[in-house]
Amino acid sequence: MSVDQSIFKAYDVRGTYPDQMNEDVAYAIGRAFAQFLAAENGIPASALKVGVGRDMRLSAPAMAARYRDGLLDEGADVLDIGQVGTEVLYWTVNHRQLDGGAMVTASHNPAAYTGAKLVRRKALPLSGDSGIAEIRDLVVAADFGEPAAERGTLTEEDLMAEFQAHALSFINPEAVKPVKAVGDGGNGMAGPMVGPVLAELPVVDLSTFYWTPDGNFPDHEPNPLLEENRQFIIDKVKDTGAQLGIAWDGDADRCFFIDETGEFVDGDFLTALLAESILAKHPGETILYDVRASRAVADTVAAAGGHALVNRVGHAFFKARMHETGAIFGGEVSGHYYFRDFGCIDSGTLPALLILELISEKGKTLGELVGAFRQKYFITGEINSTVSDGQAVMDEIEQRYGDGEIDKLDGISVDYPDWHFNVRPSNTEPLLRLNLEAFSQADMERRRDELLALIRG
């Protein structure tokens, strides 16, 4: 079997169906995954217990069945939890103390894509740095031998209600006050996963759209980070006079917020708000934020008496660091929010609940809460530029801005007293990604244009 090795990405396995990924590839990955987990844990594959979940993509049932077959043929026991949001599979691996899990999803990608997010014990993800390359090599070698003499045991179980009850325990439902909101599920997994949780808050007047899973994505791609995909919910907030809009990506492990004016709330500002809220209940705890983020995060955490730590971008790095440091919460600009007491996994459910609780407790709208940040911190958001020689450009940036405070935790970050920026190469494309912040709109635009001129040369 010939395998397109480009499907093995930095954080998952992903490609188009059926040309790059099909049922045969899924079976091979299933067997390789079992072999990897067995070797990593120093146990026979027959001792493994592995979870499998799938999203709403049209290819997901057939692909999940073959990942499952691969695991079972290596002798591993499989717990199949059916059609779920990604965080439910992660939560299950933690909750049931499984040796690993495979979530059959292509997240926010268009309908033609399929993929798998693979995790080990404690729902720690395999990545390009740890695990994905080993899976790739096993699949390419295709030297699996005969299936195990004794096939693993398959168990099917619906854990959604148990997951939802646990999620609701993170807030005080009685503290939530009446609010008019709109939700855009993107025809992904948010409807069945988050919908019943929000239904437990009867004072929330939630109008839902694209709430039914549909792998055809007839309305828009399930990627709210793209402006064209969130225009619908922005318009709905404005048209209905809603106080809040929430949109989820396809596998619902990320949620995005629109304030009452119809303005998108940036992920770093949301991280700052959530951190402040969590520190009010848990003083002195550690908060993680990524290298791209606004200084609003570190400033807010310090003011709230917490300890802020900057981190590399990517869920593999966030989850590992949260386990290492005991951080109670972590947030990324991209809309991934991690919670220690939820197994350090990223959740699209908890932020929705926590923001509803926060605006109720503060007696302010989301726009009012974020307004203080918008008036002080002027951010570009992430700007991508195609470059032929990214390293040469990075070297030139380091030389040009050598009078600033330079850090190379992830790409290159340069700090000055009144502005800062980060430039990172893409893991998969010939792109450099710029995030920049200054303390006035004019200065931000001037610095941005200066950097982009250098990058795009």
C-alpha cells in the first residue's frame, strides 16, 4: 500500500478522503497506533485499552470502524464512544484511565477532509515531535505481520450525558442571569455536545443555528477563525439584538465569541478574561499563554495575583506544560482553552459556560468587559506571508531588531517597552506568521507595515 506521507502533520494525521486517506490507511494507522502505545508503555498490545470517537464527517463511520479494526487486530481492547466532540474523547481517556485514544476528525477543515487526533495516557497528544513520526514510519514500513492470535474486545458506550454533567459542575448554574444569545454550531458537534449543557441554564435565551451535525457543511465551513465563516453569527447578533454570540469549529473543541456590538473577541483578550475569572476563585495559581498573545494576558494575571508563564504554540506543548507546572488554565490566541481540573484538555464547552457566568457576576456585557483591553492594547491578529526562504527572513529580523529583548522559545519574539512582536514559521506551509502589538493604533499600524515590508521583501 502506497501512503502519502504528507498526511502526517505536526499535531495530527489529516488529508483528503479517499485519495490521501481511506479505510486501508485508517486500518494501518490503527495497528501502528497500538504498536506505538504498547512500546511506549512497555506492555503487550493485548493489555491496552484505547478509546475511539468520531465526528460528523460523511467518511467518519467507515474510517472509525477501520481504525478500530486495526487496534483490535493488534489485540488491544477498544472503547467506542460513538459520534462525539473531540473533547469528549479526550475526557474519556482521562476519566476511564485509558492508554490512549483516537478521535476521527478533521476539525475545522472543509468537507473533503478526514483525519485523526491521537492521544496517549492522560490525553497527551502525539505530535510531530513525539509519536506522529513513529506512527508514520510504522505505516510506511507496513510490516505488521499477522493479526494477534486473540483479537481485542470491543465495547460501545455512550458517555455524553456523564461528560455534560461534569462540564456543568464548573460553574454555579444559579449564578447565571437572563441573557439573550445566539449559537452557531457550524453543522458540527457543538449542537449535541454543548446544546444539552446550555439547556440546563433556562435563563439563557439561546437561538441556535446550524445545530444539527451534517458532514456536507451546507451552510459554511466549520472554521470561525475565518471572517467569512463568522459573518453569519455577527449578522445574527446585530439583527436580533442578542447580548452574545458563540460559534464553534467542526469538532467543537474551540469556541469563539462575538460581543453585543457584533465585534469578534480576540482569543488573547478572552484568555485574559477567563484567567481573571478563574484566579478570583483560585488565587495565586499559574496561567499559561502563548508567545503570540497580547500583554493584556500577563498584565491581567499579575493584577489578579496569579503567575503567568509564556508557552510555545500548540496543544501538545500546552498540555505537557500544564501537567509539568500544575497550571490551572491555559489559553491560546487560536481559541484553544485548557483546564487543569478537566484533565488539562482543551474545551469548547467550558469557555461558553464560564463566560455566561462571568457576564452575570460582573453585571456587564462582554463588550464592556473586553473594552478596557481594546482601548489599551492594539493587536494585529495573525498575519500570514508566503516566503521562499523563511530562515533567511528570520535571521534578518533578528539582526534588524537586535536592540530589543529577543526570545526564541517559538519562532522569534522581540520585546520593546512600548511594543512587541512574534514571527513564527508554519509547520506545514512556506509561511511566516506575524503577531504584533503596540499601545496606540497608529504605532501598531506603523510597526506592522515595517515588519511586513521586511518579511515580504
